Amino acid sequence: MAETRRGRGPSPQKTAETQARICEAALTRFLSEGFERTRMLDVARDAGLAKGTLYLYFPTKEALFEGVVTEMLGGAVERFDLEPPGEDEPTLDFVLRAMMPLVTDEQAELRQALFRLILSEGQRFPEVLVAYRKVALDPVLAAARRIGARARSRGEIQSDALERLPMLLLAPGVLVTMWNHLFPGEALEPSDLFRSYLGLLFDEADSDRRRGQQ
Amino acid sequence: MAETRRGRGPSPQKTAETQARICEAALTRFLSEGFERTRMLDVARDAGLAKGTLYLYFPTKEALFEGVVTEMLGGAVERFDLEPPGEDEPTLDFVLRAMMPLVTDEQAELRQALFRLILSEGQRFPEVLVAYRKVALDPVLAAARRIGARARSRGEIQSDALERLPMLLLAPGVLVTMWNHLFPGEALEPSDLFRSYLGLLFDEADSDRRRGQQ
Amino acid sequence: MAETRRGRGPSPQKTAETQARICEAALTRFLSEGFERTRMLDVARDAGLAKGTLYLYFPTKEALFEGVVTEMLGGAVERFDLEPPGEDEPTLDFVLRAMMPLVTDEQAELRQALFRLILSEGQRFPEVLVAYRKVALDPVLAAARRIGARARSRGEIQSDALERLPMLLLAPGVLVTMWNHLFPGEALEPSDLFRSYLGLLFDEADSDRRRGQQ
Amino acid sequence: MAETRRGRGPSPQKTAETQARICEAALTRFLSEGFERTRMLDVARDAGLAKGTLYLYFPTKEALFEGVVTEMLGGAVERFDLEPPGEDEPTLDFVLRAMMPLVTDEQAELRQALFRLILSEGQRFPEVLVAYRKVALDPVLAAARRIGARARSRGEIQSDALERLPMLLLAPGVLVTMWNHLFPGEALEPSDLFRSYLGLLFDEADSDRRRGQQ
DNA sequence: GATGAATGAGGTTTCATTCAT
DNA sequence: GATGAATGAAACCTCATTCAT
């Protein structure tokens, strides 16, 4: 609506596109090379820009990092909302349905890479860390806690561990992120790992799990 | 005693000391700053040496990294041998006794830092990665697999997940390493986390676990 | 005129000027100090630039050397084409007219310095050596060989030495290059040396030569 | 004689041997690498010594260079004495007999390498240059001048060039030194070159020269 | 005398950042 | 807005020289 501009001057649309190209290029570099080894020149080139232009959008490399990562967090990547389980749905089934996408959907790899990046560089960027915590982590932890409570109240597990330490539900996600990064040659299948993990928690027998997979 | 000297020249003993000082300084820097941000000059200074002296021991920064990290692996840090469980000892107890030290003993923090370091820089140092895998990881995975088999054969768990994916037993270790690095202000207690995790796997009730803790 | 600008950014003209300034500065340093003792910082300063700018034009000191020297060879310095002798022109006169400029013209000193440089550093820069051979040396040798053949066919000399070993005609050039470099205080006059040399070859009497000089 | 020493203290003999080993090692390095690229450590190692020991003999790298090169000049390498020609011996034959060894005897290569070294580094070491001039060059030039005078007085050549510019007689020596250094793959035979050169000067016909070679 | 660990000045090279066009 | 040449601080690494043993 208020987006109409008088003809002269820079087009806000083109600017937005450029910004997007920069972010994409920068994220890719940061993910694959880390912060220190990423060169501004490469980001600019990847984005199809001259070096100086990059500085019109981000005044320093640190700002580029913070901007790109937090924008990514603000974007669609990390939204997580738990729809309620069916009345009689076993919690195992519900978790598979609700949380598995976190490690299997099309953005799963990006999500994992982002996590590794924040793990590596987070100390230097406290604001990024806070944003990540708030936007990406806390909602998932809250969901995990509710799941733990539901499972215990239904007698599916005995322990209150998931309520006290909800991050335990994410442990296999962290594990697979690390493992597949370190040993891509013998990568684990995230869905298999996650399902097996839940099988352990809910003490499902082998035969059941395999049927379930089917 | 058997220290036969070739009469003249500097002492080989001092050399060993110097090497040790370098390694300690370098490891500390690498752990706290990462590879790129660690400067040779700082390592030298931390070790009480001039820049050039460092290069008498390690010809490049890469060599310093590889040398220090693999030496650390070869040292006492990562040794892991599983003593056999008692005849009737519950697997839960056995695991707590046998594996818990990995996350709680005095070297646990160093071990965790080393893991993070290899996670961050491993891609650039394939040999370090291979060494880590062989020395630190595989023995623990083999132990985890045996534990999983024993637990299933004794009917303590239903799933064969730990046999197929033994790294699942390490998941809370990975989790706590990452968590405490990212959020030192709300650090998790590794022993609590590990115990709770095992409680989930072996479906121990809350009261039991809490008694156990006592 | 045909200088179509892509509208924005720095001028390609200035770049060419800078390149020229670098080459001039570098060549001067290399000639007077040799490769090893030439410091990049000095080249940069001589060219009126900061250190880093030099690296925009040449990525290493080796590349600077190769670039500057081969460009020099490609330039006007070493071109040599033998115009044909007059029908009845004595070969002695012809050689004086045709080859003497190699040691007397305004570029003679540069040519000599370049030769000394390639002599000193050529082993480390095989490509420079090859280029020098092809561009500067072979054309002159071919001319020398033709001159030798002509002189013998006209009975001016008896020996076929110049045809088999045409570099002999260049011997005094090499000599004067070395001599004047080593003993600038008692420098030889290249034209005198060359003329005297030819006098020896063509067995001219003193009186004749002196008349010729006149 | 006066060399007898009281028993205690360092053996002057061993010292002399060590000095000789150092000189040999240093000269080899200087010849093959040049002054700048020669490292003291390598010289020491080549001489079978520790770095520090080298400094007991020569206090700096410059001193090592000067010492080694001038000692070499003082040694047997560059002595040159012209025995008188036979009464009726053609000057061509005499020169071949008297001067050819300069480019063909067993020390010829060393002599050539030394010349190249002094050519490259001489500017930085004026004393070396002076010594070389006095010890190696001037005697040969004086001989060349006498040879030129004899040849002219006997009518074998017309020109007085060799008397005025006696270094012309050495031109092929300089030439072959340079050529074989630059193009070892197509090295010239020094004796062939020198003989051919003299053939040109004394205007010997091809057939004669070839007979002479035989 | 001999050693080689230690030193640090000095050189090369990189790259985030600026700014005239 | 966009460009990329220019800058120079900062890092890596080398090697002549010293000196305690």
C-alpha cells in the first residue's frame, strides 16, 4: 500500500533483491567456511556485486554476519508451532508427526548448518545467540516439555526427565547434525535415528518399530 | 640416570619442557579462539617464547594444530576401556558406573572442548579427524554397542536401536557439550543429564532415579 | 575517443598508468639489487603506492619478476631485424652499421642490465629464460650466422666459425657488459671495443680502423 | 717449522681442516645459490658442523663470503704464468698451448663459477672485486697484451686491438661461461669455441683449423 | 672448542575497509 | 547507487646471530 514511490531515486524493490542475494551468498559462505575464512570479496562476487556495494548494505563483516543470521532466524526457517495431538493418539506417533520434520523437511539441512554456525561463532556474537535462543530454541523446548508431560500423564513413560530437561528430546537432532558434518561418508539417516531414538524412549520393540516404519 | 649426555650443547630435557609448554599454550588458544583467530605470536608468548622458537618445534600453524590435537588424543585424555559388568548388575547401573566418567571426570571439560574444536575445524584437518575417530570415538561406540546388546538380551530394553546406532548412547554427551558451550549461564549438570537420559531409556520411574541419585 | 566507459567506477587508464609505474619501479630495483634483495615495499614506494596495491597487479614477487622482465622483452627493447646489406658493401661496414647499435643505442644500457639480470636469476625463472632466448637471442644469432656466411662467401674471412658458432660475434658485447659492470671506473667504450673486435676478425690494419673511426 | 705447538689447547691442525671444510661447503653453496639464498645453517651442515661452530670461524655471512672467495683466489685456482713461446712457434699455436687450459683444465669450471659469482655479488664486496682483479684478471690481461704485441710484430695480425684491449682475447671465455650457465642443455665445448675464435683472429682457413684440431 | 635452542628484525602476503569516480 | 583501485594493519614465516651449557 504505502509502498508506492515517486519515480526518481532508487527502487526499493531492487534494493530488497540485492539484499536478499547478499544474504544468500553470505550465509552460504559462512556455513561452508566459517566467519574468519569468509572473505567479503567472495560474498560480493557470489552476490554478483562489487566489493564496495556490499558495504552499502552492511557496514562491517560482523554486521553482515549478524544481519544474515538473524534475518534467517526471522524468516521461515525456524518457525515451529506444535499443533495439538489427537485425543487418543499415542505420544510416540504424535512426536513422529510433529517433530520429525525438524530433521527431515527440506529446510532441515539449512537448520542444521545454522546450528553448527551458531555453535562455532556464537560466542563472538552474543546478540545472535540470544536471538537464536529465543526464536529457534525456546519454542521447541517448550513443545518438548509439553510432550514429556503428556507422555508421563498417559503412562507412556515413567520418568519426568523430559519435563525437567526437555532438550533431551532434541539430543538425537544435535547428534545427527554433528555426526553427518564430521562423517558425511557414513551419514546417518535423520529420520531413522530419530525414530530409533523414540523407540528407545517409548520402549517399543523392534518388530513394532519396523512395522511402524513401513 | 640412563641420561647419557653427548657432553656438550643444550639439554634435551629443556626441549621436552618447552614442547610441553607450547602444546599447552597452543591447545588453550585453539580451544578458546579456534584455529583462525589463534595467532602464532600469542601461542609463543603464552609459552614464554619468542615467535621464532615456536617454528623450531612446529613448522606451520597447521602443523601446530595437528600436532597438538593428535598428541592430546594419543595422551591420557581419550583412553576408554570398558571393564566388564558384574554378573547380575543391572545395565543401568553398569552404564552409570562405566560411562558416566566420560562426562564427569576431571578431564571431561577438556574432552568436550576437544570435541567442539574438532567439530569446528575437523574439515580442514582430515588426519585429525581420522585420528579422533579411531582413538576417541570408535572404542566408545563399540562399548555402547555391547551395552545395548547386553541390555536387550537381559530384557532391560526392547529395541535393538543401540546396537544399530550406538552413538545414540552418546547423544546426551554431545548435547551437554553444545549446550554448556552456548549457554554457560544456565549450564546443565552433565551427570544429571546423563542419569536422566538413562532413566528414560531404561524406563526408570522418577522415585527410583531420585533414590539412585541419593 | 573509442573509450566507451561503463559509466561508473575507476578509470582503466589510471590502472594502466599504475601498472607502468610498477613495472618501471620493479625493473629498476631488480636491475640494481637483484631479485632477493628487492623488497616489495620498496617497489611499491618507488611506484608511489602502498604495499597492498602492488599485490593487486602481481600476486607474488616471482610473478612481478616474470611479468616485468618478459613484458620488457615483449616491448621495444629487444627487437632486432637485420636489414639487408648493400650489394657491394663490405661486410665489416655492414656489421658496424647493423649490429653496433645493439651496444651503442640509447637502450644499450638497459639491454645490458637485462642480460645481467637474466644471467643472475635466470635459473630460478625458466620461463623468463626461454622468453629471453626466443625473443632476444635467437634473432641476433640468426643474423650473426648470415653475416658469417656472407663474409666467408665473399672471401672476407676464411673460417666458418661464425656459421657454426654465431655467438662468437656477440662475444665482445657480453664482455663489455660484464667489464663495465665490474669496473665502472675504467669502463670500456662499447663502440670502440666492438669496432676493434671486428678489426681483428676482418684483419683490418690499425691505420684503416682509425680512418674508419674518423 | 714454527708450527710446533705446546701440547695443550686446540689443535691447529684440526682447526685448519675444519676451516677448509667450511670453505668448500660455503663456496659450493654460494656458487649454486648465490649469496642471499645461501643459508648459514646449510653451510654448517654441509661442513658437518653445528651452526654456532661456523661463527667461531667467520663472524658474519659477509665475512664468510669474503673469506672464502679471497682464499680461493689466493689458492691454486687462479695462478697464471705465461711461459715464453718458442722462437719460431706461431702465435696461434702458442696461445692454444698457453691459454687454452684456462677454459679446459680441471679447474676451469670452478674458475668460471667463481667469475659468475663475482659478477653477481661483486658490487656488494668491493674488496673481493679488487682481489679478483689483481690476482686473477690482471696477470691474464698482461699476458694477452704481450701475445697481441708478439702476433703483430710477427705480422700474424694487423690490428693493435689486443694491445689496447687485451680483454678481447678473453671474450670467448666470458662468452662460454655465460652461455653454458644459461643453456646447459646445449653447452658449448670451451676448447672448440676458443680454437674457433683464434681461427677467426688469425684468419685460419677451415681446413687448417680442422687439421690443427686433429 | 662445540653445540643447537632461542631470539627478533625483517620480509612476504592477505584482506577488511575507504573513497574518488 | 555502484564500482574497484587503493590502503595499511596484521598475520605468517625465515634466518642471521647469540649464548648458556
